[in-house]
Amino acid sequence: MGVIFKNLMNRLGHKKYYIQGGDWGALIGSCMATMFEDEVLGYHSNMLVVQNGWSTFKTIIGAFVPSLVVESHLADRMYPLSKYFAFLMEEFGYLHLQATKPDT
């Protein structure tokens, strides 16, 4: 998707530009800023997501032994993960609508 937007900007005559992204645009903008650093002068995002291999590993390990990753009095804020995934399913319902009933 980032390549498509880069090509669009070039077709519009913009060889260097600033980008902004939120929601899915945050991921696309981050990729564009990384891949096309000579063209992207600046990048602004209003959605911060920090996810890497280590944080994923800690989340999975914590599902089995929460005391290894969080203090015991805080474990109920993160585990069980079923609460977290239920929240995601509820809050990301719009994603299902966009995927199944696009407005095009």
C-alpha cells in the first residue's frame, strides 16, 4: 500500500512530501517513512503501536505464568487474555464491516 501511495505522490508531481497516518494509515505511514526516506520529509502519526518479538513472547508466557512478566497485584489487568481478545473483537467490529461491505 505504501508503494501505491508513493507512486501516487510521484504522479501528482510531489517528489518530496510529508505524510500523516492514523489507524491503518499509521502502519502504512511508518512503512513509507522507513522505505522511502529520501522522499518522505516527515511523518506524523496519531496512533502509536509498539509490538515486537519480545513483547509478543512476554504476552504469551504471561498467559501461562503471569508472575513472570507482571507483579501479582497487576496480573488481573492483563490476564486472562480472553478479556483482552473479547475487547478487541468488540471494538474492532468496524473492521469486519469494512472488510465485508466496502463502500465502493
